[in-house]
Amino acid sequence: MHTPSLMSGSSQVEIKLGDRSYPILIGEALLGDPSTYAGLPRAAQALIVSNTTVEPLYGASLQSAIKPHFSAVHRLSLPDGEEHKNWEQLNRVFDALLENACDRKTVLFALGGGVVGDMTGFAAACYMRGVPFVQVPTTLLAQVDSSVGGKTAINHPLGKNMIGAFYQPLRVVCDLGSLKTLPPRELSAGLAEVIKYGPIYDMGFLDWIESHIEDLLARDPQALAHAVQRSCQIKAEVVGQDERDTGLRAILNFGHTFGHAIEAGLGYGQWLHGEAVGCGMVMAATLSERLGWVDADFVARLRRLVDRAGLPSVGPRLSSVGNAARYLELMRVDKKSEAGEIKFVLIKRPGQAEVHGAPDALVSEVIDACCKA
């Protein structure tokens, strides 16, 4: 498939998956440029799926940019927030496709953050057993993580992202300009997914993040461009080796076992995904320390960086009695669990992670140590 020529100052990272390979385009002013979408499959119709926060900001611009490539472009705006990542809202995407008599060549565009991207991708995977889609992530978290790699899903009340499919997009368009409208809390949440790449894969990148965390929080364009590009490069390397999460790719879930329990236990939307992951990384690093794999200085270093990013580093209480038991109950529903044993992404040594189990008693000690009294 033809990929567009990039403007000056833009960069491209390739996800190498054979005939399902695709580019991640990173730069300014990409979203509203018609040339960004050159080479997509010819189709009569396209559907832009967004949410009530992002659609008023960028919906018209994206529609104008892709209009030369399609006879008709439809727009759908879903409610904003993790608590709406469910069957009811997914069905609204199918309703829009069917009401407009969209065929199997129709291209879906996911315009928004991780929730919109996951739901649009899952809808694309299911509609007529698969239609093409394009990721246009507008949050830092989506640009560095959720839009890349083809994981699509909705939540179930008993577990996060438990209903979904692996389904790759045709293209990912990371317009760094969209980060200018991102609320500060959402920016910090995205930094959690940037930070995670250091302990699991590239300690040099962690050094860089520590040196530039204030620049990132201030939305310095060069700092953000490097953070997005390096994060996407690491994710591309990992996904290219393990697309379906059977081995190496699982390390990308550092902090997520504890984090998903926090999200489900508090109720989706109370903490942002990145906030739960930030805290979850501290908890996972503490468990790694208790197993003798990293030292206390490493845990303290990670906690400081999480704090500096504006993220919580102390876990919430999910139950007034039996808090650790509640965490364990929720974590047993995690996708990494096997035969009832909870699996964690732990730091074997700085820059190297692996999926590993741990005794419930030790995990309970870590939860008690890392949560509010």
C-alpha cells in the first residue's frame, strides 16, 4: 500500500507484520492534511468515530481532509470516558454503519484517545467480519501506546479489556499539535505509558525522561516529538516480534495488573488508565524488589519520576476491610492469569522485564505497603 510523503519535521515508524505492516506518522499538522491519507483503500464511504470532547475540536478538520478520498464521510460522537467503553456504545458504531448501508470497503477513522481507538478498532474487526480502519490518536497515551499494535476491546464490569480482538489498523496518524488541547491530567496520564518503556526495555530512555520531564509537562514540541517517536519505536520492535501477546509483548503491560485492578475496583473512570498504570508500576517495582531482583534505590527512583509526572504513586483502598484480598480477587480476572495464578510484569533487572507469578502472601504485603492506610 502506498504511504504518504511526510512533511518536513515529521517522522515515520514502521510496524513490520508482513502483509499487515503499516506506518505510524508522527509530526505537526498531519490530521488536517489530505496528503496524510493518500493511498488508503478506495471506498464509497468513511465513518469518523470520535467523542463529545474531541469531535468539536478536530472532527470537521479530519472530515475535510479525508473528503477527497471518499464519496461520503459520516461522523459519530460517543460519550467521553472509560465508563462508556461498553456494548451499548459499541452498538452505536454498528448502528451508524448499518443505517448508512456501509459496505465491507468502508474505512473507519478512530479520532480520539484510547477508548475511542479501542472501540473503533473492535467495531472494525467485527463489522462484516472486518473492515479497514485508521487510528488518529489525539492523546499522548493513545499516541505512545494504545493506538499502536492492534489491540482492540471493550470493558466488562468484571474486567478491563476482556472482550476484544487483535486487529491492525492501516495507518496511525500522530498529530503532535492535538496534544496542545489535552488537559493537564490527561497529559500526565499519557506520561505513565512513556515512562514504562524505560524499566522494561531501555534505561537510556528512562534517563532521558528524567532529564526532560519538565519539558514534557510544559509540552515542549521537541521533547514530545522524541517521547512519542521513541515510545513507538520500542512498541514497534516488541509487537513485530510478538503480535498476539504470547510472549515478549506481555512486558508492555508493566504496571497494568495492579492498574487494571485499581480501575475496576474504583469504577471505570474514577482514575484515568495512565494514573492507575503509574501507581501500578510502583507496586510492580516494589514486588520485584521483594523478590530480590531490583534494589530499593530503583524503586525510589521510579516512584520519584511517577510523582514528578503528576501521577499517583500510592494505591487507593478498594475495600475498607480485606483491601489486599479485594486486589487479589480483581487481579485473578486479568488476561495474564493462568489457572488462577496471577501473573505480573516484573523487572528482572533495570531495562529487562518478564512475566512472573508471586505468592499471594507476598503480593498482599506489597499491596499493604503501597496503599493508603
